[in-house]
Amino acid sequence: MAASGRGPLPGPDGRLRCPWALSTPEYITYHDEEWARPVPDDRGIFERLCLEAFQSGLSWLTILRKRDNFRAAFASFDIPTVARFTPADVARLLADPGIIRNRAKINATITNARAAAELPDGIAALVWSHAPEPSSAAPKTLDDIPASTPGSKALSRDLKLRGFTFTGPVTVYATMQACGIVNDHLSGCFRRGARA
């Protein structure tokens, strides 16, 4: 998301939205239907963590437009299946033009699936255990939203201790936003109070 001091702006339907969501129809749909809504399941959390890692250094729009391809390439982010990926799968993924063909990020996804498969209570329980106390204070502008927080730094450390890679505090915070662990819809955005 681009940094800007702007607060919510009207979208094509006149409803106020976080300004980062207004540049493309894909962003509007993602903002309205998914971003900051609670994700309770392991597969959903794992997918978002992986996609945020793939996004590092790229536009989120690139990831959104390739998301179906990522799901096909990574067995719908089924943790046990991805954990069993072999060097032949890595070669297949590196040859797949529908995804981001970055060897380090592909290897990280497989490594993270193996680490997630070892968690006794699952990755969703681990990630949600780092949820901050609910706050009534909503960010007013994009400048009020941090790139990372003490909570994302703690979760990043926890994940790394358990064998995860490509899970730095910024990637983890973006995952927390995407999964509704934090609600960074701006004050005045029509989605702010509607998290279900």
C-alpha cells in the first residue's frame, strides 16, 4: 500500500474507503470483501503468510492478479501437501510463469509448510495468540498505520524460532492486517466496523 497522509475517500459507489483500495477494481474487491476480516483456519493463515512473503519487493496487485495461479501451484496452500514438496516440485514452480518465480520465496513456502505442520495447535492458533488487545482507536490516515508493531516483532521472532523463514516483522504485520488480527481500516471507512 502506498504511503499517504490521506484519510478515507469515496469510491465509485460513493462509500468511503481506505485510499489504497481505490486505484483498481481488484483492490476495491479485496478491501471490501477480505482485508481485515478474521481468518480462523490454518490454511487461510498459511496462504496469506506465504502470499505476503511473495509480495515482498513487489506490488500487492501483482499478487492479487496471480492468486489463483499461486493456489493451483501450491495445492491450495494445503499445509501437509506443500510440506511434502520435493526438488521436482521446486523445479516445476520455477518453470511456472503464473507465479512469482523466486527460488528463495518458493523454498521458504515449502520450509514454512514443514514448520507449520510441526505446530501442535496449528499456525492459526500461534498467529492469533499474538493478537493485540482490541482498540477503539482507529487510524485516521494511512500515515497512522505502522509498518510493524511490537506484536508483529514478537510473532516474527516466535515464527523464526520455530523454523519459519521470510517472516520478518513487516511481512508478519501485513499478514496480521490481512487476517483481521488487527483492524487497520481507517476511521470513516465503511468497512471499519463491519469485520464479519
